[in-house]
Amino acid sequence: MGVMSKLRRLLGLVEGHEDEVAKQVGKRTKVSEEKAKKGIEKATDAVKNGSDSGSGDRSSY
């Protein structure tokens, strides 16, 4: 299973629950809820566009 198909599957599970996921990320890591939500949105956009650019670059999250 490729990286993009794994991302599609995971983001499908997250869809509709972005706020709750961002809140949990904020509790469990040093990442703010806002940054977590932006990261989820960015990953969702990348998967929808079929792009894996920046998949190794976490500096923008």
C-alpha cells in the first residue's frame, strides 16, 4: 500500500472530526490546536490534488 493511499484512508477516518483530532494533538504534543488543524487541512488538500510534495517537510506544520 502506497503512502498516498494510506493518507487517503487515514484522512477519510478524520473527515468531519478535524476539531476533535486537533484538540487531541494539542493535548498530546507541543503542537497547538491551530497548527494541527492547518496540518490536517494541508494534508487533505495534498491528497485531493494527488500531490505528495512536502510529505517529508514538516517545517510548515
